[in-house]
Amino acid sequence: MGFTALCAREPLSRTARHHALNDLIPRGFASAGFPVTKEPTGLFRSDGKRPDGLTLVPWQSGKALCWDVTVTCPLADSYVTGAACEAAIGSAAELAASRKEEKYAAIDGRYIFEPIAIVFGRLQYFSSPAPN
């Protein structure tokens, strides 16, 4: 899929966009010379869920970087209230990113976690990066 799938005129499903981003991100790391693994198993969660990727070399302070992508719709019931209250398109992406941070809070000491939350459709917005 790649970048073309993200910019196509025909709307893609959230799953298709999620897969396109999960292909694009590791290719970006690879082109920069950083080896990564997609959907690493046995990392830390007991429920079988895992992040979308992990660098195989330390990223910062001796810790590997892991990430998890979420593609949201700002008009979904779970985001409408937050988006309406803050009157900002980006609140849906920020809310999705904070949910990912809560989901992976247990890994703070062992890995650097970066949520990647993106809102697609007519309203496009990317979550702000985590502070260093």
C-alpha cells in the first residue's frame, strides 16, 4: 500500500489506512538505517496485545523505541464529546494518543513508547509528538 494508499481520493477503511501506516513507518526507519520489527511478540502485555513496531537498536538513553498506530474518526461517538467540548479537530487525535499511552503505561521504564494517532477523512490532523 504505502504512502499512495494514505492520499488516495477514494476513502479507505481505517484498517486499510492502519496497515498502510504500519508499512510506511518501518520503511522510513529502514531507509534511515534503523532495523525494526513489526508487531513484536512477548514484549510486556499479558493480554496478547502488542505494539505495532519496535526498534532493534537503542533509540535514546539505551532504550528501544516502540510505537502503536491508531487511525480515528473524529465523528465517532467516543470522540464527539471531547471534540465538541474543545472545539478542535485535533482533540480526537490527542484523545486517541492519550488512550494509547494509558494502554502501554507499563512499559515506561523499559522502552520509549510513542503513540501515533491520526484522524483521516475530511478532517485531517496528526497528534502532537511526545515531549522529550
